[in-house]
Amino acid sequence: MFRWLFLNESALTPAEHAAWKLSALRIILMSGFVLEAAVAIHSSLDAIAVGAYRVLWVVGFFYAVLALGLYYSSRHLRAGAAILIGTVYASAFAIVCLVDQFEIAKFGYIFIYTTPIIARLFFGTRLALGLMAFNVLPFLLLLLNRPLFNVPGFDVTLPASNTYIQSLLFLFFNTCVPLAVFRVLHELDVSALRYRQASAALEVSHAQYEEVFQNAGTALLLTDASGQILQANQLANNLLGREADDDGDRALFGWLSLDNSVRLKSPNAEESENMRMSAYRTRDGKLVALENISQTSTDHYIVALRDVSGLHSMHHALQLSLQREDYLSRHDALTNLPNRDMLRSQLQGVFANNDETKVTALVSFRLNSIRHANQQFGAHTGDILLRRFAEELSRALPKNCFCARLRSIVFSFVVENSRTPGEIIKLVEKVRNNLPKELEINGENLLIQFSAGIALVRSEDVDPDDLIRRSEVALDTARRSSDQSVTLFDEEDALQIRRSVEIEVGIVNGLKQDEFRLVYQPKVDKHGKIAGLEALLRWESPSLGNVAPAEFIPIAERAGLIRLISNYVMNQVCCQVRDWLNRFADCPVIALNLSATDIARNDLLQLIDNCCNRYDIAPSYIEFEITETGLIANEALTIHHLDELKARGFNIAIDDFGTGYSSLSKLSHFPAQSVKIDRSFVAQIGNNKKSEMIIKAIISLANILSCHTVAEGVENEEQERFLKEIGCDYFQGYYYYRPLEVSALELLLTEMPAKEAAPSYKFKLA
């Protein structure tokens, strides 16, 4: 029931300070309206009894004014307060002027003494002071003990007027005004309590703020708009080298130097690679970045600092690393020369600015002597030789001549603005002559032997790789020459290189597509009887046609494909032996060739054992032929493998004997049962006495080594007669049989009379 008077406590906030004023006004008006009702009613009854009806009008008027004040108090505070002050003054002057008994009437002056308090509560100090000054007049009248004036014919004096006036004074001063003052004091108490609570909360909040500010894990500053430091946590002070109580220099940029600032890429700028942050030097040399700046509601700024000294060092190291990585991506790690990619870029620029009136060329040098250095002294010495050769070549070239390491042992350089191709050749010869003939490395004098190939830039050139290819073709041609001359690119050489590449690719596809097959050439004894067969490989390619072994075998050896061919031949021979054994219960000895690469294979014995075991073949049906050059290529491993093969029961023959460079002492260590005389010597019988002497020497040597001899390439009767006369054991060539397909060979052996075939190789029909 008191909410209308005391309002809602939640409204008693500083933001709505008029609420308590409205409450105090209503307390005065309502208490006066209720408490003074008894006096009003009693005086009205008294007035009716004596016929003083004018009193009723006065009482009714004042109650109407109080009701009007209550009405306006809910709509306009100042209007209600003004009505209250006016009512107090009206009541006072009504008593003073309408009561004819002065001793009673002067009590009316006392009412107006409350008006300064009411004015201060609802209007302010100025009005209160004004009313205090105005109230001096009635006070003087009281001191003079003189009435103000009387209204003639409007006397409201009643027999109990003294009682009524005293009661009104008592109720107004003892109840109405004190209740309003109590309301004000209550509000002051509430405000004081709230202030104490707010102060306590503020202290807690300030302590928490200090805790967060000091221990946020980030160097924080509070500055004003001009950059003056208002507050700094310990991390910020330590970062700036500033004392916490230092009030001397509060300017932030008095502690950070703008002159030594740097720009760093922001680590959080994922969305934009171009976003960078500024970092400034402190007085002690640290790099500090303004990581974040936030504006507060009071136009101050919270600045987050970060020590980016390590980041700057890491950024600098990263830049150096990227530069190094970029350098390594465009340069050869061993020689520090530009690499193939950089050479391509250089040639692109040459093509774009090519002057057709001048001659430009790409020259390639191949260091041929590197293989000897690697074999004799190891790969480390070979690397030193390459590096030293690169240094010597760079010194021998003209200034501003672009030189690159094209690949392992090939170096290329660009010669520009020459007048004729001859001038380029002279320049290359001059460079060759300026290069040392040998280099001393680790106390050893190593020979410098190299080839040179030249490819001229054409007006239509747009592809650097094509020019590089032409220079390498010319280089390959020069390398194959005996005098290591300088060679210009030639289209015929290019065609030969291209065919080599096509054969290399075709070997792999041909083995997969069964384009290879084996034919067999018989070997006969002195009586013409078949004593064995030699397996010969043939290749008929759909795209390349019939490719001779003399052409594709060297290419396969260079490309490392000879292993695949040897695996194929070994498997096919074993399969054929098993087929003939199954069908005819017998089979001639079949010889197959092992290259120098094959005999040095670590898995050679395993390959042969696996094939023989797969087809259940006895070693006595297989003979391996190895060239004399192959015997000395890897002597220790070759002897080991041949000894193992002989121990297993395989036959061993030395092929093309007399064409190699082996000594008699070395040949005596090889476990061979047969020696095959090369066809180049047999072809000279009857025409070259020296060749005939060599054949006789080979047969004599074979007898000493307890080996059989086989003459290859016997083409006529004269050759046969000579060979038989000097004691050759077996013969092979077109004079007897050409290489035969399997079907023709089977027909030959099955239809041959028993007397014409060696007894141990006669097929028996199932």
C-alpha cells in the first residue's frame, strides 16, 4: 500500500534522482490531506453551528488546492511543488489576515518558515535563499508585534480557532514536514549504502583489473590520444627498459625509436600476404611491435606490445634461407655454376634478342677423363676434378660468357655476337688450348681429356631444349671421334641419336610384346657332324623393322637394359631344352652369350640356378660364351662366377678370342673349356699371312690351356681346309649352316642320318 508513496526501490538510482523528490512531495501533500482532515471537519461543524459559512469556503478551497497539488505531482513535479509552497503561503496569510485575534493570527507566520526547506528539496538553492530572504518581512512584523492587515467582512475566527491553528502547526511541523525529511534522509542512507557497496565493488574490480593488467601475459600500455603513457604493466616496462615509477618521460615514442623501425610480415595475416607490421627499436636495442591498439570509451588507448627481436632474426634467417634455396635451385651444388634450368632461362633471353646478323652458339664440353679418376681414386676425387675443371673453364672463357653445368660431366656456355661459325670454332679452340692438360689433385696428376660440341642458334629457335639437344648430339659425335675434335651439330648424327633412343624404348616394349625370338646356328666337328648349337637373338619390331643384334645390343648395354635381354634369353633357352627333352629325350648343348655386364651381375648365379631348377635342366646342356674383353672388365668377380659355373657343370667358352687386350697370364686363370676364334681372322685366310699366323697361335695357346677351338664365320672350303690342317676342333658358319628357326632345326635333326650327327646329340623320336 506504500508503493505509491515510496515508489519502487529499483527506481532510486542516480539516473532517476527525481523519484525521491516526487515521493517526498506526495508525503507532504498526502499527510497534510489526511492528518488535517480532523481539524477541517471539526472546524467546519463549528462554523455551521455559529453560522460562519465562510469558513467552509476557506476549508474547501485549501482542500481543493491540496488535491490539485496531488494531481499535478504525478504529471509535473515542479508544478505540484509550486502548488505546495503557494498553499503554505496562502494558509499563513489566511490565518494572519482572516483571524481577528492577533495573538492567534500571528501563528500563521510560522507556516512560512518551512518554505525554504520545501523550495530547496524541489527547486534548488537559489529559490530557497530567495524565500529565506522574503521570510524576513513577516519575521519583522512579528518582532514589531503588529498585524499585517485584516480583510473587512471576512472574519473566520471561531471559538476554537486557537486550537485549530495550534493543531495545524503541530501536524505540519511535527508530522508532514518530518515525514518528507525522513524520506530524504532515507534516500541519503540508501545512496550512502550504495556508494559504499559501489566503492567496495570498485575496489574489487580495480584489484581484479590490476591483476589482469599486470598478469595478462602481454605487455600492455594505457596511453592518451597524444601517446603519453598513463599506465604500464611490468612486462611493458621491462620491454621498454622503463622503471614502473618513472614519471620523467611518459611519451611512448620517447622509448621507441622511429628512425630504426623495420617492417615485418604479420604472422596472423593469413588472408593477405601483403599485411605487415612496424617494429621499433628500444633504447637497449630490442625490436618491439605495436601488436594491437584499442580505443577505450574515454578516448584512451590500450596498446599491446610484443618483442619481435627473435621474429626479426628468424625472418632475416628465413630470407637468407629462401635466397639460398633460390640460388641452389638455379645453381649446381658441386661447382656453383648455373644449372640446366638457369641455362634454359638464359637461352630464352638469347632467342628473344637474337640478332640475325650475328652468330650465336651453345658450346658443350664433356669431361671424358672423369671415369678414370673415379675408378682409380674414387668418386670423391672425381668430384674434386669436376670442381677444378669448372673453375679452370670459367677462367678460360671470355668475360660475361654464361657458363653452366648441363649434367654430370657436361658443361655448356653461350657464345654471342660472333661474325661467322669459324670465329666460334676458333674461340672454342682457344678455350681448349687455355685449359690445363692435367690437374694435380691429392698428389696425383690427373689428365684432362674432353670433347666439344657446338650448336648454332637458328632464327626459328624458340625451344632451349632443342638447342641443348643439338649441342649434345654434336658432343656425342666428337666424343666418338679419335682426336677429340670440335664438332658442329650434324643432322645425320641427330638421326643416329634419335634411332638409338627409339631402339632403347623399343627394347622394353619389344620384350613385353614378344617381338624377340631365338634362332639356333649349329656348330660341327671335323666330320661335319652337329656338335652343338649357339642361340642367337633376333628382333623384328613393327615400327623399327628388323634390328640387328650388332645395333641393339650395344645400345642395351649403355642403357642398362642388357639384364632384361639376358633374363629373356636364359629363360627361352631353358624352356627350349626342356621342350626337346620332353619330346625327343635328348638335346644338343646350347651356347648363349654373356655380356661383360652380365658376368659382373651379383645375381647371375641365382638367375641361372633359378632357370635350370624351374625347367629341371642339367647344367651339361648349357654353355656360356663370354668375350675376352668381358673377362678383364671385372676380373675378380668374373673368375669367381666362372669357377662357380664350371663347378656346377656348365660349359665355358671364350668368344671373339684374339680381339681383346688380355695377357696370357690372365687368360690362364679363366676356367674355359673352349676358345672361339673371331670371324675377322677367319675371313683373312688365304689373303693375309699375319691373320693365318694369329689363328695358328690361338690354336697352339688353346692346346696349352687344354681348351677346344671353334672357328667362327667359316664361309668356304679353303677356310675349312686350312683350319682342319692346323688342328681346329669345331667349325661354325654359313659354309655349314645358317641360323635356323626352331621348326627348321627340328626337321634337320630328326631327318639327319645317324652317321651325320654326333651320337650324343641324335634326336630320338617319341
